[in-house]
Amino acid sequence: MKKAIYIIILVLLIDQISKIYIKTHFVLGEEIRVLGWDWFRIHFLENYGMAWGTEFGGKSGKLFLTSFRLLAIVGIAYWLYSAVKHKGHSILITAIALIFAGAMGNIIDSVFYGVLFSDSYQQVATFMPEGGGYDTLFHGKVVDLFYFPIIENGTLPSWIPAIQFTWPDWLPVLGGKEFSLFVNRTFTFFQYVFNVADTAISTGVGLLLVFNKKAFPKKEKKKKLKKHINPPVVVHHYEKQR
């Protein structure tokens, strides 16, 4: 359990220190190149939504998402406790600890940043401003900062067609809305802006996928191994000769 606690504390410290520094030193949208490299940048963005800068239904969606995250945190915490209690593989415990820490890091932003900081639009944010924060409790924005545009302004091959159409009106939710894919022939890879918490979550999930067999050993194999180590004792009964 100590290893898991150390991982959680380390991730939370790096995540929150980096976010607080960005909030109190950068204007929203400001960008710098790290060591002059084009492919590694610090780019300050905020979002109401999920990991990697994706959004979910504005403010009402934000409240739902924050509430869901809090419930998920409880579930992940129990999962971690159960893995430690049942002496799960170190990969499993490490992965869950990373996922828990990442979820906690973004939850802190979502729950508290709205009341702790002033707005970052066209100004550097102030910590604990006199007039109050930029929003209410549970409506804070998640701070994103890492940007790796490894390929910028790349051009799609001509054999990839542009797709554009309007969904039929009778379809629920999507009806009447336009759908487009590959219409813009230029692209950027990797275009997502993210934070340390997102990285921790992705790393944890990646560990579970790559080392799935070690993280989740099958019970049948354990039983076979136990039988091999401790073979059953066979008792022979002989009929008494007259």
C-alpha cells in the first residue's frame, strides 16, 4: 500500500504544482516552445470537460461529469484497496494508483479551481482573489498545458476522400446536423493539449492493456499450479486375503 500512496502523492504534487504555476504565470492561450523545439510546447488551455481537452455538454454537463467523477473516485479507491488486500500483482496496483491519482488531479480542478482563481482570459489569474473566483464550486475548469504537435500542417493523401453530409431529420439528437470528416485536408499530429493527470490515467490504462495477463491472472492457472505443487494423496485399499 505504501508504494501506491507514494505514486498518488507524487502524481498529485507534480500535477497541481504545474497547473498552479501555469494559472499564475500564463494568460489563457499563451504558448512557449520548450528549449526552442517546435514539437514540444507549453500551451495554456482550460476546458469544462474530460481528458485530453474534450468537452461534454457545457455547464450542466460539467456538473454531471464532476458528480460522476466523484463517484468514480470512490469506486477506484475501493478497487485499489481490494487489489492491495488480496495481494494483487504490483503492475495492477501501480496501474490503479496512477488512474486514481490522475482522476483526483482533474477532480481538484473541477471542484475547487472556480472559487480559488480569477479568470485567465486576457490576464494572469490571481489565487484567492478578493472578489471571488471565476465560477462556483464544482464548476471549475481543468487546466491543460502540454502540447506535442509532432507533425504540424501535414497534408492528407489524395486517396483519402472528404466526407460531408447531413443526418436525416428523423434521427434523434443527430437529426438535421452536419457531419464532416477529412474536409480540412491539413492536419496536426498530435493536436491534443493535456496535463500530468491525463498522462497518469493513460499510463495506468496502458499498463493494464499491455500487461493484462500479469495484472489479471486467471484463477484456473492458479488452481493448476497449486495442484502441481501439492499433488493429491492417493490412498489404495487392498482386500484382505483369506
